[in-house]
Amino acid sequence: MQLRSDPPRVRHQSRRIRCRSTVLGRRTPAQGSRHKDPSCGCCGAWVTHVKEAGFPVEAIESTQVNRLKTKLGVPRALAACHTAEVGGYVVEGHVPAADIHRMLKEKPAIAGIAVGGMPVGSPGMESPYVKAEPFNVMSFDKSGATRVFAKH
């Protein structure tokens, strides 16, 4: 596992997701990163989900994830256990890979998308013993304004 304090800047859009704790990537244009606290267990299941959707992953763990969320403008109400950056966007929490692909394809004028908290049934939070609950993927802009991006 590799520890980094600052993610490298991406000059072109690619499908690589950089996450503190994880960098998800693809060999096509979309680069990013994923950040999580080392004590979080469900983030690994989300990484598996996005890997299965075609994003390569490299783990990068950090105990400074909350500072990163603030720096990237993630609204407090949408905060979750891990934060990703991909193609110039922020991906917060257990966002389905299909919604990440949609965002990268449509290129909306937003800062990012998020699934706040850890809803049962969202990618990485599935359970054979508990019924999945409906959840929304929310988009947010740099001012913190939010709206529904997708319903699940």
C-alpha cells in the first residue's frame, strides 16, 4: 500500500479514478483518485465494484480524508467514508460505477456526485441479510448546491 500526501495533477481527462486509499483507473482517457481512512472496511467492497466496471485500482490510504473533502468542496450533508477524484470530478461515497460512467460521458457542469452516508444496498454496502434501501446519487456544484443525479 502506498501513502501519498498530494495526488498528482491530471492534465487530460481519463477513466482512472484517484482515491485516497485507492486509485481507480482505465487505459482510456479518465484519470482520478480515491481517498479513504485506513480503518474503513466497506471501501474495499466499493473498490471491487468499480474494478468490475473496468476501473483499475491502486490503494492509497490517508487519515486526512476530512481535510480533503473540505478542500474538494464536498457538502457536509453528502460526506461518506471515502472520496474519489476522476476526470476533474469528485465522487463521494458508495456511488454506483454506472453513475460515474454517465457523469464522465455527459460532462455536466458540476463539481461531483455523492451518495451520502452508507445506505444498505449501495455498492460496497450490499447484505444478503438486510433488504436494500432506496438511495439517491446527488450532484453538487462548487457553491454546495445539490440536486438528484440518479435514483436507485
